[in-house]
Amino acid sequence: MGLRREARPIVNAISPHTSAPRVASAGAAVSLDRLGGVVAVLIGVALFVAPFVTYRANRIVAGEARMLLDALPMAMAVGVMSVALGVALVAATIRQPILRLSAAALGLAVIFLAVGRAPGFVTPPGNTFARVSPAFGFWLLTLAFALLVADSITRLRLGPFARLAALAVAAAAMAMLLLSGAWDGLSLLKEYATRADSFWREARQHLFLALGSLAAATLVGLPLGMVCYRVPRIKTAILQVLNIIQTIPSIALFGILMVPLSILSAKVPLAAALGIHGIGAAPAFVALFLYSLLPVVANTVVGLEQVPASVVDAARGMGLSKRQRLFQVELPLAFPIILTGIRIVLVQNLGLATVAALIGGGGFGTFVFQGIGQTAIDLVLLGAIPTVALSFMAAVILDAAIDLARGPSRD
């Protein structure tokens, strides 16, 4: 009897706790997700409040906003709305990353294909001057789906190779969309068609400014960072000078450099022969180089300082010279932090190179400032979108490289 009395409380105590996790796990799958709720609100605003496309009689006049139901054939518009609302439901109520990622990718594919059909529907037959461009609703849908994609990838905790593969798939899908001609009717692609040669010329110039200044800063910044690490007395002075340069606005720095470079071009024939002038790519290149020095030098110093002293002592005990310790032990261990500085520089330079067009330096900023001067928003986007895309791709690639340099996680 005593054993039976003791057994009943044990069963009663275990029973509630064994069933509770099942209820919690079942509820967790359908509970409201905060970010998903924000995404759902954005989708609702994009579908029912914001216009999907803008119609213009020509490239510079004010446009007419067209809602989704007015921008596409009825069946297609209803289909797009159904898919978007389905994505909103998934985002708000489902937490499985794979399902959220699949829904967001489907939503992006649907709206990208749909916006390409809008010009043929809203443009009068035979009208070659009209322009149709994506409006706020399309961009808001793109933002909402992109947020869901980014959140899903973060929750999946993809490794570096998986992230690179996802980037390659996204880039390939976008390239196929552009090459298929599905977007040829959009105003953005019409701007590109009339400027295809200059677009690729400015793209090469943009990459030259961004990558060339990064390479120069790396060649100078790495040795300078090593010197700062070896000689602490000069570290503070050098970093303070580089900090001051970093605070100078880009346009002001371009202007400051125009005077000495103009004098150099006039006094040194070789400089003029190399294309160094007060106006053009030279001041932009030098300015980007100066901006790039601080992250490279600072991260080199920090990386070397974070090498464990015990590792350095072990290398010294093995008979390695100071130079051997630096190149065989300290620099390899500091490389992930140095690479982080290079990532910062590359993303920064890809954006700052846009401003180089103000002083004749070329790059995608040429289209941005031409579009501003002509009040042609699609021309602005022709320069802005590639800049953003390049910065995003550079960040993903270098983030993966940093993870690979750090080695496998021990979590």
C-alpha cells in the first residue's frame, strides 16, 4: 500500500511535464513571428496602397501611378496578389527557415516576371516614347521578400560554400531574366539599350577605381600596420592622421587633391603622360586610396596584437627568427581580421567611387548625376542598382572568405 501511494504522485508529477513540450512545440510552429509580421504589413501596403508601376508619356515628364490591378491583366494581377498574400501568411505564422526561404524566393520570381509584363499591358499600341518603370509598390514587395530571404538564410546558418552557392544561383537567375528579354519593355532597360557601350566602359572604370585603390592601400597598409605593431611609439600618431583623413568628406577631399595633382601634372611630364591631372580619375583614385588606409592599417595592428603570446613564445622556442615568426605564425593567425578590414574597404570604395563622376573620374556615378540633371529617375537607377549589387556581392564573397580563413567553428 505504501508503494502505491508513492507511485501516484510520481505519475501525476511526470504526466503534465511530458505533455507540455508537445503542446509548446506544436504552438511554436504557428505562433506569430515578429519579423514575419513586419513583412506581412509591408506586403499588404505594397499590394493595396502603393502603385505597382509608373507610366510616363516620355522619359522626363511626370508619371501616372498604376496599381497592381491596373498594371497587369486581371488574371495575372490576381495571381500575383494570391502569391504575395500567401508569402505574407507564411512569414507571419511559420518559423521553418526552409519554408520561409522557398516562399520568399517564389514571391521574388513572381513579381520580377510580372513587372516585365506591365509595359505591354499599359502602353498604347505603337507608342515608342512611353516609359514604364517599377513604382513604390514593386520596390516595397522586393524589400519585404528580400528581408524574408535574409532572415531565413541567417536562421539556416549556412556555411561559407553554401552562401556562395546561393549567391551564384541568385546571380544566374537574374542574368537569365535580363538575357531573356522579359524586362526589355521597362524604362530602365531602355536606358541601358541606348547606353550599352558607355555602361560597360563606366563599369570597368568603377571597378578600376574601387579595386585599384584597394590593391594600392593593401600594398601600403599591410607593411605600415606591421611597422605600427613593431614600433608602438609611432602607432598612435599614424592612426590619428589616418583617422583625420577618414573624417574629410569625399567631395572636399577630391577638391583638396585637385590643386597638388594639377601642379604635379604641369611640372612633371611623366605624370601628365600617365594621365595624372587635377580633374579626372587621378584625384578620385588617390582619395579612395587614402580612405582605404585606415581600415587596412588598423585591422593589421589589431590582428597582430590578438595573436596569443603563448603561440609566439612557442615559435620562438622552436628557433624561428623574428621574420619567420611574423610570416609563418603571426600573419596567418591575424589574416581573418586583416581580411575583415579589406572587406570594409572594398564595400566602402564601391560606394564612394560613385562620387568620382563629379570630377570627371567616371564610374557608375556618371549615370547617377546625369539622371539627376535630367530628372530621369531610371537613368539614376542605371548607375545606382549596379553599385548596390556589386557592394552586396563583395560583402557576401568576402564574408565567406573570412569564415574560411577562420577555419571550422567549434560551437
